[in-house]
Amino acid sequence: MDVRSLDGRAGDVDHGSIGSGYPSYRRPDHRIAQAIADALGGARTVLNVGAGSGSYESAAAAVTAVEPSQSMRSQRAANLPGAVNAVAERLPFGDGRFDGAMTLFSVHQWSDLEAGLREMRRVTQGPVVVLTCDPESVRDFWLYEYAPEVLDTEARRYPSIEKMAACLGGVTSVQAVPIPWDCTDGFNEAYYGRPEMLLDPAARQACSAWSFIDDGVRERFTTRLRGDLDSGAWDERFGHLRSQAFHEGSLVILRATPQDKEEHHHGRT
Ligand SMILES: C[S@@+](CC[C@H](N)C(=O)[O-])C[C@H]1O[C@@H](n2cnc3c(N)ncnc32)[C@H](O)[C@@H]1O
């Protein structure tokens, strides 16, 4: 098992190179925050694994953050408690220590998914909540026509939802998370109706899949998208997305509760 906990590098990404732009382009979106809070179902003590700079950590809960990258830990807001330097695969907490646990946009970077999910289950009494993208649907997005390499990379990296559900066991549910048009958390699909944003290299850089792509692909992407925006070809095909309030894409919440705890959740199934 290759479990790293080093400065800069964590998982399969060099967060040192993703850089300091992450917190400004990946600001938590309040509608996605609500979906996460609903899934946590009122848990008071919450573990956040792969916490990054602290997005979606709510003041309503006592959050313990785990984050292996020094670069990400150093970008945490001053009002948040420091993150524990550890990895999902080896959580330094006792069994059942937390009411709930979440991991957001992180599982695809872990070196041992099953070990990480087993650990989350072990230290959590109630719901384990995974916000991630379904690899089955990441390619169903117009970006695939401009930068297939990026979405192929994402489809390869994101673990299968079924596999994660099986790993977590108990009672599981999967729910699509509608992406709002003005989503402040800038993952690729967040720009479904604002294609010009993806011409900004810093916005792309805040989505880790772009760091796997070589310069030639990036240049080809920029030239083609800019050309289609200038000529009106993009709008002819996808212009309706500019006024579509929400987009149901690949973003999902997987929620798993131990069988005997399910009665404590009063939200959706
Ligand atoms: C895309 S960032 C998401 C950060 C944050 N959860 C958010 O939503 O903004 C993925 C995070 O997972 C962390 N990570 C990578 N491998 C990990 C591992 N094995 N255990 C825990 N965290 C890991 C990375 O360091 C990075 O901060």
C-alpha cells in the first residue's frame, strides 16, 4: 500500500503544483453544502477526510479534519481548526469516535480506496457521506467534445459507486446532486453554462484532472473552444445551458449507514 503523507504530494496529485488558486476557484457552494448537511443528518461530531482547505466544514458541527498535503493544510482559513496530518487509509482515531463522516471530492485520489472506506466506517457510528462523481456519467458533458483526455482521465480515476457502496456496507443510497448555474465550487461541470470560465488556466488548474494533461492538449482545447465561442458554434449546440438553472451531471452523494443506525436519520433515502 502506497500511503503518502508528504509536503505537496498527496494521493495521485501534486497539490503544490495545483497551487494557491484552489481556495478562490473552489469555494464551497451553499446548495451543495445543504445536500451534504442533509446527508449527515444532524451528526454533531463530524470527521472530514481529505479536507483540503476546509470547504464545507460547517460551524454547526464539531469537525475534525484530516488532510495529508501540507500545501492544502496551509490554505485552511484562519477561523478553522488545523487539520490532522494523516491519510484515509490509516485514521488515527478509535472505533465509533464520530457521529458522522464525510469525504468530498477526494476518494479518487486515495492510494487504497477500500482501506480508506473501511477506516471511515470503523471510526464512524452514523452516516458516512461521500461526495464524488460517477465515472459512468462523467463523459456525458460537452467538455468531452473539446478535451476528451480530461474526462477520460476523470472516468478512470473516479471509483465505481457500486464498489464503494459494497465496501461501506449497511444501508446505502446514491443521490444525484443538482449543480447550480452559478456554482461557486469550480469543478469542471460547475461551468456547464459558463464555458468561458474554462478558458481561464487558473480555473482549470483547480480541477486536478487538468494536471494530468500535457500542454499540447491544453492548447488544442483552448483554441477549439475559443474558436467555437467566437463563431457561435458552441452556442448553437449548447447555448440553452446558459439559462438552465441546474444541471444534473455526474455529481453524486453516496450515503452509508450501519443497518442498526438507520432509524436516526430523518432525511431522504
Ligand atoms: C480535490 S481535493 C478536495 C478537498 C476538499 N475536500 C474540498 O472539497 O475542497 C482532494 C483532497 O484529498 C486529499 N487526499 C489525497 N489522498 C488522500 C488520502 N489518501 N487520504 C486523505 N486525503 C487524501 C488531497 O490532499 C486533497 O486535499
